[in-house]
Amino acid sequence: MHNSVTDAFAETLRSRLPQAAFKDDTAQYAETPRGGKPGQIGLVVAPGSTEEVAETIRAAAEARVPVIPYGGGTGLVTGQVMPDGPVPLVLSLERMTKIRATYAAENVLVAEAGAILVDVQAAAEAADRLFPLSLGSEGSARMGGLLGTNAGGVNVLRYGNARDLCLGLEAVLPDGSVWHGLKRLRKDNTGYDLRNLLIGAEGTLGVITAAALRLFPRPAETGTAVMVVRDPDAALDLLALAGDIAGSGINAFELISGMGPTFLSETIPDVRLPFPDPPEWMVLIDLGLDAGRDPAETLETLFMAAHERELVSDGLIAQSEQQRAEFWRMREAIPEANKLIGAISSHDISLPISRIPEFIRTAPGVLEKLGDYRINCFGHLGDGNLHYNVYPPKGQSRDSRIAEKGDVQRAVHDLVDSFDGSISAEHGIGRLKAEDLQRYGDPAKLAAMRAIKDALDPLGIMNPGAVLPLRD
Amino acid sequence: MHNSVTDAFAETLRSRLPQAAFKDDTAQYAETPRGGKPGQIGLVVAPGSTEEVAETIRAAAEARVPVIPYGGGTGLVTGQVMPDGPVPLVLSLERMTKIRATYAAENVLVAEAGAILVDVQAAAEAADRLFPLSLGSEGSARMGGLLGTNAGGVNVLRYGNARDLCLGLEAVLPDGSVWHGLKRLRKDNTGYDLRNLLIGAEGTLGVITAAALRLFPRPAETGTAVMVVRDPDAALDLLALAGDIAGSGINAFELISGMGPTFLSETIPDVRLPFPDPPEWMVLIDLGLDAGRDPAETLETLFMAAHERELVSDGLIAQSEQQRAEFWRMREAIPEANKLIGAISSHDISLPISRIPEFIRTAPGVLEKLGDYRINCFGHLGDGNLHYNVYPPKGQSRDSRIAEKGDVQRAVHDLVDSFDGSISAEHGIGRLKAEDLQRYGDPAKLAAMRAIKDALDPLGIMNPGAVLPLRD
């Protein structure tokens, strides 16, 4: 059904796009952060404008060449590389990085899809506003990919996913037409919600080229604490208590198991740990409060109330911006440590929030039947989102146990499914989980997804094999 | 392409659904709140379960009979009646009114589509939680219709539209399959966003049968004020100032032109007005604050700061729950007064927030060229959403001027379009604005919408003619 990129196709594209759009050094586009089989690359183009993106898609449609939309390359589910099948065209948004406009009074900013997240955050800050999307890869992740995968991160509890931060889109649809949907309106009930359909579709229904994004007032006062909690039940009770005491001011509420600091000690020992002996469970709480409220005092009140209820046994409240940054550095270095340790299988799951402790109690027993593992469980407790990653015991290499990956993933996802959870909370489906989505997904929804894909991309050229498996 | 309901079809349905599902008295299903040509009714069924809804849809698909999903009948854009074409089946959700479950610790409630909004609000309150969707028709509007039209209301500024309050859906798709999507997860990136596609599709892509809804903590302290503002520019400045002073605690920020109280005096004189002479512009501000903050004091501070900047000239802060209710009663009686006066044309529009004053200054001059009108402009300023309604001068009847409706609507919508606004902010498209959507909508989006409709509802039986016009 599809054709590989050929010399003739490359010639056609060269006749339609300026020379600057063609990338010579293409090796980096074949790799993903978690390794695995590299992607095939027929050609990498980086259009300089929406019209050039449209031109590219039209050429690919004429030639039936698969197109892989490419942002910062930070995706964790192999949505940005195509290791098998016909050799695709990689369409990188890296040259479309403009902040097209900032409307501070409206709390709106319009960014092109290639804008890097930290640059969008900085543009918001320059207008005395906050763009709250924040995650480990923010120094390289680009807005198009963040929206295409509906990225999450640490501030979802308060501000929502990427989806919730987007008011409007401009996108090139699979037929090469351009949807001019960059309205910066809070309310717009004019027909089907194409915006939310493209967000999270991982480039399979079109290429996002720009977005109107929501900004927020910068919280007047911020504060951060780490607290040692008795167990995940206590962490949940602490979250509820924090809601009572800090109201709507909780930016982030992160659960960290003892394996996180243990891995950090083993791999990145210069990361400062708040407690000398890694506690079995701790939480990181980040507050952003209105003017006139004192975060340190609020966190102190919270700690005292939690201590009285025997939820927490120890805690530290950041006394400076530097200490605050250290707490966060500890949290954000965990994925780096994980990578250095080398997981057999990593799972980005979500659960009904009240069932998280039960899941955490149950899962180790299920995995024990398969072998001996180290489990690093951490994540965004306030969103019901855990990163539940499984490693070999200390001293064993990832490679020596990688054959168990399939069984481990299946066991974890089966358990998640039985808890009415999700096998993809914030990373997306990509190619890594496309089969699992078929297994665990609702049949009526899967049929509707296939019908939508066939309707909007009848040639199937947009990121084939991501989200929905290739047809036989 | 479609068939009217026949006796044979009615027989088929009677053989598949229990007797209780058939409504004898069907006249009410033909009328809409704003009058106009009544709908045709072949048969009204009110299934008692999701499976009965699916059975109904399957029967309609077999017979190619159009189906009109029917909630509380409060829609303002004629989405719930079909005045022309084949005689449809009306599918009322009125017998599916259960609150299936409440998860207070997770801030989630699962309601059936027929649940009336006030009952959902009450169920949330019984769990010491808030379901913040609130609008004039909340005593009869049902959840399925509210989600189907992505309803707005007075608390969107803080809590979002109906869309933002829904975590999961159960729905019957046009082929009669049931999508079991009632997950109560905050993060779930498993494939295309079918939830947001059905929300706002106005029953044209399936029938919502139940929803998992987001709840919130009840604000500890509430307070309300009305303030006389110099003009819409001053109202916008006051909104920004309120953000600085009250932080994230602003529930609602409503703009009311002098025509509102004038209409109330003329039609519902027992509604208490806060100021004896209707001011040209006033705003109603509603706050919900965390524990320990005093809303009256905050509103006082806001008024003083605004007075110093010459934004406001007079103001009242509610001193009791009764006075608070009176302020709100004034706001919510305006649509009732409008109905008694009788509009030539009503417009539910949204605009980039910072351009609202300019729009309000410009529009009367445009309308002046068409005739002599009274304009009642009011709405949810914080969301950029105005209700811009046009009436004959005092003493003239609606009927004597109704012939101008098309020209007036066109003039207002043309102006909205030139301001990069939306011709439907919170009411939807229905049949009333289906042609205007074709006129003002983005061509690529319209083509995508048509492709999605054809893919999910190839027989075109679901609410034909709503959102997308019937094909020739």
C-alpha cells in the first residue's frame, strides 16, 4: 500500500521545497531515548512554513510515501521512528520555532509546533505569565510533539494536560489542506472538536504546525517540601489534607519510592538527597499561592496536621530557591537514573486515584511469580499516574533479562486493566503499545478510531503503525 | 435516503422495547424555548437502560429512520427538533436519571444522561463536593444534552465548559454498538479522543448515555458584588484587577448592560434591582475563596482599588446569602425578560477577550444601518462570551420586525467573524446556525467534520441536519 522514499520522490520534493528544508545529517532521527530498534529514514525535511509542510504532505500523498512527523524526538513509545515497513519521510518541525504572538491581557500565546517547551515557558515569563506544562525533557521537547502526544508532566494536577492548555490549532491534514484553527477563544462551540482529535493522535491524523496556548497568572508565592510518608495510603490521605489546607494552590504532588534515591546513589551520586537513608516512601509537594499567603507556613501547618494523624514521620520545607531546586532536581533526575540502571520494562499507567495503594500492594506479588526484580514506582499521585518500572536485581544487566520484557509488560498491564486503569497515562501509544491498545481497548472505541483514521487519512500515509497497528 | 417512522417501524420497536419506554403524550417534544417551527414527531421512546438505547438505534439503523436524541429540551439552537424532512424518532433520555456512583475521595461522580443538572449538583453537594456547571435552565437541562452541546454557563471562567468537567463517557454509537468509556482517570492517553468528539457533536455522532464527571472541593467562603463600571473597557480592567486581588478565586464575572434591568422593569418588576436607575454598564462578580480569606473584605479591597483607578462609580457587596441570591436572581432573570420582550435575533458569540470593548462600540453602528433597535448585550465577560440580542424599539412587537431577522443575524455574525470570534460560544450550532457554520467555518475543518460524520454514521440517521446541513 505504501512506497518507500525513492530518488524520484526526493527529486520531486527538492523541486518544491527550498534547499534549507533538507537535512544532511539524519542519524539522530533514527534513535529514541529508550533505545530499541532504530528507525528507517528515507529523507528528513524540515519545512520553514506551514505552506511548506502542506506541500510536503501533498507530495507524500501523491507518492503514497509514509510521513513521520518529528518534534524533539523525546517520545518514549516509539511514535517518532518507524523501524519496519516502507522507508518513510521524516518531517521535522525544528525550523518552525516562532512565538507568533503573545496576548498577555488574554492569557494567550501562539507558538509554532517546533518551539521548544523551555522557550515557550520563557516567552510566557517575559510577559509575566506562566505556561505551566513542565516535564523532564522540556529542554528539547517541541510543542507539536507535546500536543500530538497530549503530554502530562508535573503540573497536571493543577493545570491539566497539554490538551487542557490549548485553545486552538493550525494543522496540515492528511490531504495537504491547512486547517486555520488558531482561535484564541475560551468558548467556541462551532462543530466537532477537531482540536482535541488531533491532540493525542500522535501525528496519525495530520501535522500540528502551530497552537494557541493558555497562559496563567504566575502564582505570587511558591514553596516546596518533601515529606516521608508511612505508605501510599498515607500519601493519599496527605493529598486530601493538603487540599483542605492549601486549597487550590497545589501545583504538584509527586510520590517517590525508596528505589528512586537508591538508583540515584548508584548512578548519579552528586544529586543531593533530602534524607540520608532513602525512606520507603516520600512525597514532593509544590505550592503556588495567591499574594498574602505564606507557602512555608502553609506547608508547616500541613506537616503538623499530618504528623498528628501519623501520616508523615519526617519532612523538609525548602528554605531557599536553591533548596527548592534541589528537591526538584532529585525528582527529575530519577528518570535519568532509571535509564542508567536499565529497565526490563517501563510502564506509564494511571489508576482510579483511590485504588493506587491497593495496586502498589498487589503488583509486586504478581511480578514475583515471573522472577526477581527491583521495582521503581514513582509518579504524579495527584493525577493517579504512576511510572511503574521493572529492573533486574543489582548486579544483573538489563540485557541478561530483556527476554522477560513481554511477560513483565503483560503482567503489569493485565493488572492495570483489572483495576480499571489505563496502560498509557501521559506518554501515548506510539508503536510500543499499539498491540496492547488493541488488547485492552474498548472494541466500539477501536472501531470508531479505525473509521476516523480511514476517513481523514484514506491513504494511510500519516505515521502508519503508530496508535493503530498496520493492517495485514 | 431516510424513511419516516411508519406503523411497521413502531411495531418493530414495540417488539423490542418494554411498554414503559413508549410516550403517549408527545406534544412537548415538538416545541423549543424560543419558539419557531415545531418539530415533527413519529414516535417518542424513552429507553430505561443503555442496552435499550442501543436496541433503539439498531432498529432505527435497519429502517433508516432519523433519530433525534432528546434531553431536557432546553436547547436554544433547534438541535432537539426536526421541523422538515422525514418524520423522525425522538429518543428521550428522561428515564435514565440515576447517579450511578459517587467517588468523593476521587472527586468523581457517574451520572446517567437523563439526570437533571440540579440533581447532579445536589448529589455532589451531598458528598460535600461541587459540580460547578450552572446555567439558567439547570432545573430542566439533562446531562446528556449539556454534554452533547458542550454547555457553558456562569462558572466557565473558573471551572471550564461541560467538556472540561467530563472524564469519561458511555455512549451508543450510530451502528448501535456501546462504547464503555466511563473511566474515571485524570490521565488516559489511549488513542483518539472520542470523548471530546462526542461532546459538542449535538447527538450527530451517537447518543451519550452516561458520564463520569469531575467534582471539586466546595469553596470555603463565597461572596458576590455588583459594581457600576464606566464602560466595557473599565470592566476588562476590573477583571484583570480582580485577578490580581482575588487570585484564582473568581467564579464568575458577568457583564450586564443597562438594557437588562430596563427589560426587567418592563416585564418582571418584582425582580429586585441593585441600583434604582439602571446604570449603563455593571458587572456581577462572584468569588469562592479558600478557608481563612474573607470574600467581602476582598471585594471591598477590589472596589476601593478600582474606584481609585476610576473604573467603578458605585457598588454593592452582598451582606447576606439572601442578598447574594438577589444579585444572581437579577442576572438570571434577564433571559426570561428577553423572552417576554421578544428578540428579532439573539446571538451567542465569543470574541478574543481584549477586543470585546471595540466590538461593543462598533456593532450598534452596523445595526443602525438596518433599522432602529434596542440591544441587550450581556454575558460572561471573563470567557469572552456575549449574548448580543437585538429587539424592536419599545412599543413595537417582535412579529412586526421578524422579517429583519436574517439581515440582523448576518450583520452581527459578519462582524463577529471579522473580529476573529465565534458565532456559537456556548449554545451550539443545531439547525439554527448550520448554514452559518458553512459560511464562516474553516473549509478544511468542515471537510474533516463531514468525513468524520460519514465514517461514524454512514447511514446519516443521527440527528440529521443538526451541525452539518442535510445533503442535497
